[in-house]
Amino acid sequence: MNRFKTWFQTVTFGETKKYIWLTLWNFLDSFVVTIPYAVMLIAIYLLLIPLAEFNKPLPMNRLWILCGILFVQLIVYFFIRKKTYISICVGFAETTKRARISMGEHLRRLSMGFFGRRDAGDLSTVLLRDYTEVENLTSGLIPQVSVILVRLTLALIFLSALDWRMMLAIILVIPLALPFALISYQKMGQISHELLTAQQAAASGILEYVGGIQTLKAFNMAGEQFITLKNSFTSQHKHSVGLELAAAPVGMIGRFVLNCGIGVVMLVGAWLLTKGELSPFYYIAFLLLSLNIYEPVMIFFGFIANFARTNRSATRINELKNEQSLPEPLQSSTPKSMDLVFNNVSFSYGNQEVLHNISLRFPENRVTALVGPSGSGKSTITRLAARFWDTNNGEITLGGVSIKKMTSDELLTHISMVFQDVYLFHDTIESNIRMGKPETTMDEIIAAAKTAACHNFISGLPNGYQTIVGEGGSTLSGGEKQRISIARALLKNAPIVLLDEATASLDPQNEVLIQQAISALVAEKTVIVIAHRLQSICNADQIIVLDDGMVKETGNHEELLKKNGLYAWLWREQNKAGNWRITSTCKN
């Protein structure tokens, strides 16, 4: 029972009351639909009276009354069907929309570790195909089930009152056909799992191929990679066809068994008729109503086979909903300052610990630089500061308040981030900058763009700030994307700024301008900056040297050079690299 309740909650996207109300409407709809069958039986009975009593005329008045009932039924049916149709089309669409939005809210509160282990193609398959699969089947399932229940219940009650032997003849074949429907269900379940796996692989292949097309072309592998993508499409097509064919033979046998039921009714009725135990009128009534019973049963059996596909999609949606999000406090605490402190923090990616019991302090209104070899934990520290993940051990505080006692929205209002890998959305440049402060004016956007040294190149584009940048900012260069991200951070004007290789994609011509923009961005703010080029952070108030997830040295530039440790070695190595040339000599 609990399993069915969970399944029903999932396929109705948590709005069970709305679906129950819709079911009641469909019960009423089904009842009105059966009225013509009752009218037809009465009309047949009235038409048979003159045949039984030769001198008795046709009861025209009663026939006209039946016509009036049919007319009223038509009007009532129109309004009921209109209400039902609107409920299905609008109600289901709204419910699915809210369900997808709710899932989006849930996803944004998951840790970044979840997105690291889940494939983007897998998530897109759940959000698009699985939700659509559940919506389509549920929107058809509930009306059909209600129709079946109403017709079977009313028909069986009515037929039992007429002749219980004929009623048994009608329902005799239904249990015989049920095993074939269950076999179809099992086959559909197996193929549905394989099809969803193939759909996920195809979606992932498309994202990977499009995202890496530049690299593939550079290495002349676009054709080879497309073969892999083509194979995933072939697999998807194979399983799609298999899904249609898997249950078809079994379903046809089930239909054949039900159709045999009509023959059983005819034979049993003829036998009772010859013995004088069944009137001709009842015989005709059972023949007509048997068709009305078997057709919805056939439809129902078809839906049983499709339950498997819906179950698989519903299970995937449920699994995603059950992913544990980062705990959020009911009421957010407010930090008293912008001092950011790490107290004995350890953190792991899976089973690999990358930060080992580190304690750090990033003072308010000061610039702290993180340096060290690749993989030493620099970027992880900035992500933990923004609570993209939770620590395994230890605590991170902002202004004396644990960031776990602050809602994610509250915490992120205090933080601006400019990372090396800039992502711009498939939207206008204005909208991408406005993300830093949605309620801002156009003048403020232009001012931020000028400070970030990107106003000139934006103005030179065909549509200026209304230019669509393409997904991920594909129509812009790395330096242009970086400057737009700096403009976005400038516009937000948060008191804490996280910079991760913010000048890595810039050309020398614009580097001075961008450094000036960054200087404006970080003025009087708590700043954590990651830079491999030590020359760019030698004026930082504090430099923290990391290696293998541990703090090796702390101090300013001069103090660290005097220690002659890891920082001094990195400094000397970079100075040697600055003199490196592709050829041994350079000619003017």
C-alpha cells in the first residue's frame, strides 16, 4: 500500500487532490457517456413491442422522450467534456511546470559533488523525457481507468439483474486475458530500462560532441567521434523499435482472447434462447453491452503494459528528488563582519581527501592570495567558502557565524565570484551582466561594463548589449567572456570577492585594463585570489602557500622570500620560465 501511495505521489507530481478531483469529473463524464447505451436498449425494447403484440402501435411518445433525453445528454456531455478537457490540458501542463520548477529548486540546493558524479545528459533526460513520459501517460491513464471502472461496475450490476449466467459468460474471458497483459508489462519494463539508458547515452553524446567540437576538429577526430554518437543514435532507435514490438504479440493474444468472449456470449445466449430461458430482448442487450465492456478492458490492458515505462521514469524522478540537498536553516543568521575563517577544515572528493585539517583566516577588507602547485587545494577553498560543498570536518565561519547557519541565498549575497572557466548563458550580453543585480538600470550596466573594459567591444557588436552570446558564451573570445564576468561581479558589488585565475584568458593588450578593473572590484573588500603568476599577487596583504592540501607557509611577499621555502622556489622557477623562448635566439 505504501509503495502504491509513493508511486501515485510521484506520477501526480505530489498534487494527488487535484487528480482525485479530476477523476471524479471523469466518473461523471463516463456516467453521461453510458446514457446513450441505456437509451438504445430501451428504444430496442419499445420497437420490439409491436413484433410481440401484432396489433399494438409503436409507442411514439416514449420514443420522442428518449430523443429528448439524448439531446439533453449531448448538451450535458459537451459541458462536462469541456471542463474535463480544460482540466487535463491546462491542469496537467501547470502541474508538470510546477514539478519541473520544484525540481530545479531542489537541484540548485544540491552540492557540487552531486553534479560531478551525475552526467549532464542523464539529468536532461530526467527533466525532459521522464517528466513528459509521466505526464503523457498519467493524463491518459486517469480518465481511462475511471471510464473502465464506471462502465464495468454499472454494466455488471445491470447485467446481473438481467441474467447472472450471461453476465458470467461476459466476464469469463477477462481473467484469461490478464496474464498476457502482465507478460506485456514485464517485457515493457525490461526494454524501457534499456531504452532510457540508450536515450541518456545519446543525450550525453550530443552534449559532449557539441561542447568539444573545436577540440575534435583541431585533432581531426570529428568524424571518428561522430561515429560514436551515431552508434548511440542507432542503439536508441533499436530499443525504441524493440519497445513497440516487445509487447505487441502478447497484447494481440490478449485482444484475441477478449474477442473470443463475444463468441462465448453469443453461444451461451443462443443455448439459453433455444431452451426458452432467455428472452430475445435480453439476448440482444447482452450482445450490445459485451462490446461496451470489452473495449475499455482492452484499453486498460494496453495501459498495464505502459505502466512499466512510466514506473521507470517515475523511479528516476523519485531518485533525483531523494538526493540529499545541503541542509538549510529555517532562519538565516546574519554575519557581523566579513572576516572569513576556516577552523580545522578537512574535505574529500569521494574517498580522496584534498584538504587536511587546515585553519585559515581571510581578514575583512584585505587581499589574501592562495598559491601553490596544481592540485594543492586552492580552488577547493574558494568553493567551500561559497558553500558549494560542506566540509567533512571542521567549520567555516563568516563574521563569527557558521556558514551552515546561513541560507545559501543569504551567504551568496555577500560573495562575488570570477572564475577562470567563465560560463555565459544563451542570452543577451545585458542579461548576462544583469545577473549580478537583476533590479539594476541600464546606465549601471554600462558603467560596470566600462569599468571592466568591455563597453567598447560590446558597442562594436551588431546589436550591442542585446547581442546573443550563444550557449556558454561561444560567440565571444575567452578574454571577452572574462571581462563580462568581471562586469557582472562589479555590478553585484558584494563585500567578499573570490578570484580564481581571473586574468588567465586575457591578452597582454587588455591585461592592464582588466587589472585596473579588478582593482576597482576588490577595493575595500575581503578578497581571496588564486593566481599561478606570482607577479600578479606580490602586493597582496597575505599570501598562503598550499601544497598537497596543507598550509606550508603564510606571510607577505617579502617575508616568504626570506623564508626561502616553497614560495621562494616557485618565484625563482617562474622567473626562469619568463626567459624561456621557443627558439634559442630571437631576432628583431
